Amino acid sequence: MENGSDKELLAAHVRGEPHAFSELLRRHKDHLWQTALRTSYSREDAADCLQDALFSAHRTAETFRAESEVRSWLHAIVVNACLDRIRRNKTRRAISVTPDTMPEAVEPRDAYADYELNLVVSEALFTLPDEQRLALVMTEMEGRSVADTALALGVAEGTIKSRCARARVRLQERLEFFRDPGNRS
């Protein structure tokens, strides 16, 4: 069944074929892991959420409606597991990023500077409300269309557009200090 489509594999899993679900996971594990990482506050939370989501998908596979792609269905389950954990924890890490708290730029840019930049941008992303961050990550980082993102999140396309616009404005405010050329090198 390794060569079957995702929908065929999921149907085979529902029928009780032992390796069908693991083949689905093999195909989509990287995407699902990246989704969990981008939606969670830490790698540990991402790992826990991904595990919860995969257990849920395994248990509820018979509820899958073939109206969408299996990958989209799995993606939505992972996102929902991450958002559920965030709601349960009720802790939002807000990190104030100001020119005073930023490390000095290294000249010329090296791997450590790139890593620091990645951390700063990631921290800024996690100051956004969950709905805005998720919409922005799905459209800008994962390259999904507004329509696909809206479908995956169960909201109108206009909602996705406005969430992305608000997220961009907030990120621009939080990362304003990068306009100073000395902070980009």
C-alpha cells in the first residue's frame, strides 16, 4: 500500500491495515513537525502537541471526510492540538524587544548572527495573538494561499487577509529597530 494515495492509505488504516497510518506519517512527518514548531512556544510543547495530534488522528480517522486532502486534515489536527495546549497553559510569553535588549550585531554576519536574527524574529512572532500568528505563518512561511489557509482554519478568506495585515503591522512595530543599518549587519 506504500504507493497508494493518502486517501487510500487512510481508508486502509480505517479498515485495519497495520502499516497504512505509519506510511501516512512517513510522508507528512516533516511538514507536521514544522507546523507544530511554528504554532507552539517551545520544541517540547511542539513535540507533545504533535504526539497528541497524531494519536487523535489515529483514533478518529473514520471521521475524515474526503472533501479535503489528508495532509490538510492532519495539518488542522496538529494546529488545533497546539492551540488547545496554548489555551490550557494560558501563558503567553511576551518578550520586550528594544534596542537596549538586543545583542550587538556581529560584523560580518556569521552563522551565530543568523541564528540570533532567527531567534529575534521568532520571539516577535510569538508576541502575536495566536490567530494572527497562525494565519501569517501558513500564508507567508508555508506558502499556502489565502483560500487554503481559510479552508484549513475554517474562517472566511477576508478574515485571513485581515489577520495577516494586523500581524504584519505588529511585527513591523516590534522589529522597527532593524531599520537602523547598524542593527542589520
